[in-house]
Amino acid sequence: MIQVAGLRKSFGGKSVLAGVDLAVGQGESLCVIGQSGTGKSVLLKCILGLTTPDAGQILWQGRPLDAATRPAFLSRFGMLFQGAALFDSLTVWQNVAFRLRQRMPDAQARAIAVEKLARVGLGPETADLMPAELSGGMAKRAGLARAIADDPAVIFFDEPTTGLDPIRARRINGLIRGIVRETGATAITITHDMDSVRAIGDRVALLENGRIVWDGPVSGMDHAAPLAGFLGNTPPL
């Protein structure tokens, strides 16, 4: 579904991505881990087109992701941001249906939004609330509902459990895993939470010194020497 080959990116002479090679198949859930500042978010921004890489190639369904193919890609992706990133001037349903409202009547968009909110465990009474009225866990769920509102082929999750207590984090992980399985969407998750990796990942890739230094199934990571510092409940410094 998505392939990254020889991706390089530097800022002010500092190399952040130094030749990243990575691929994720259709319907696969890939978790990318690494210490803070190793380029996980930069990698995600390059794939989304928010940052232009210095070298390398990004392929979408076997074709270079460029000006010709990017519109189709952008119409098929969803995103759960680290802090939910809800628009504070819009109601919850308007946030969830943000993309839908561009091409369909509000009544139809609202109905879909209420349906997606129910999928993440939020009742219809949530639809007309403002983001400021939501708890952290509810905001994260609303952000997840927005990510799946348009039935995307690819979903990106940026630190999906950051700021949540362990119980709410487990619930979000369970929702993400269930949604990925039900929809067959390809998922790429940026995280430092190894509980999230175990709960939602099929594969895990370790980004270190600008390169992928280990890439393998989640079932095999307990015996992977490069991952020794990441196993356990304490995130890396």
C-alpha cells in the first residue's frame, strides 16, 4: 500500500532521516517506534506531503506519490492527531463530519457523524457538544471518529494514547484494533507506548539514527536485541 525507499531529510545541516526504507501492506497495522527526536513525526509528515524530503521516494499502491497521485491518496486517508486536534469553534459532529460537509448536505453528514461517534462509544447526545465540554478520553474518541468518518483506506495514528490514563489508553487501543480489523484499512501508528504496539500492531519498526534498524512482527519483538530498551511500561527518554 505504502512504500518508502531511501528517504532522507535534514534540517539546518542536521540529518533526521538518513535513508529510511519501509513498506506496509494493504490491511496491515504497522507501528513505528523510536526515541524522541529520531524523526518519527518527520517520516509521517513526508508521507502526508507536509514536508518535502531531500531524497528518496514514497510510493502509493506502487506509484510514486507526487502531484498527480497525491490528491487520490489524500482523499483516502484518515488521521488521529496526538492531541485529538478538534476545531474548538465547531461542534463535535461538525468536527467528525468536517470532510463530509464539503460534498454532501449537513443532514446527511450529521447522520454519518453520529454513526461514527457510536462506533467509538459516544452517544448521540455528544454530537452537539463543543470540544471544550469533552474529557480527554472523549476528545480522543471524537478524533478517532473523525479519522474513520470517510471510510479511509489508510489511517495514521500519531501517539494515540498520549495524555490518557492506562484504562482509557487500553480502551483507545482496543477501539483502534477493532476498527482496523473491521474496515481492512492499512494503519501506520507513531508511538512510544509498547502497550499500544502489542495491542494494535502486526509489525513494528524501530527508527534510530535516521534509519530503520529493526523491522519485524510484534510477536517477535520480545527477542529482538535492538528493542531491549523499549520493552516494558516506561517510555524511552
